[in-house]
Amino acid sequence: MFTYRYIFNCTIIVIFLFTLIPSASLQSYEDKRCKCVCPSLTSVSNETDNNERWLFIENVPPSKCNCDGVVLPRLKDKIPLSKGPEFCPRCECKYENRNTAIIKVVVIIVIWVISLLVVYMLFLICLDPLLNKRIKNSYLEHTNEE
């Protein structure tokens, strides 16, 4: 059976882990990025074998969020410079700005609410046997013999 000390220790461990997770993942994602979606190189070479789209994500300023600033530097070995003006109009580039700090705070709040509900459920499970004790009385139903 779960004891209060066990629940307390588990809660402390969970709190400790939640404080480590945000500090470990601070450098995992960028808040500002340029996202370009381009067709495969077969679209330039008039081949119809491959219809995949390529995704390029780069951390560049908004002024360089275009095919010339993100896609062509990565594909300089695969595509000739003469095919660049033909390939770039088919790419769709968007500059995204997001706030990962707010996302992390919302996730932590949701996890805390779920944790509190689980602790409350465990408390109710422990409390249930105490409240539902059967009182055995020697009560007999009265019957009218008339």
C-alpha cells in the first residue's frame, strides 16, 4: 500500500526532474527560424520519378528568409547555379517567430494539474475504506402480524 512518505518522495523526485528538463533543453530549439519547403530536384531536371518535397530550416534574419539565403547555399553541390532561378520560385519560405518559454510554462502547468489530480485520486482511494466501513447492527425489520 502506498504510504504518505512514498508519495512525498515521488513528488519531490518529479519536481526535481521538472526543474532539470527546461534547463537541459534551452539550446534545443530556436524561437526564430526560416522554414522553406521546396520540391525535389527532379522538378528542375524534368524527371517525374520523385514527388517528394524537401524541408529546409535555418536560423537567419527575416531579410534572408528566401530561397537564395536558405536553400541554395545548402544545395550548391547538387544544383548548378544556372538552375537556381528556375528552382527558387517553386520554394515556399516562411519566417516563423514563436515563444518557446510560454509553451514550456503551459506544458508544466498541465503536468502539475494532472499530478495534483492523481495525488487527489490516491488520497480518495486511501480514504475510501475508512468512510465505507459497514456498521453491523442487529437490526431486524419490524413486521406487523395483523
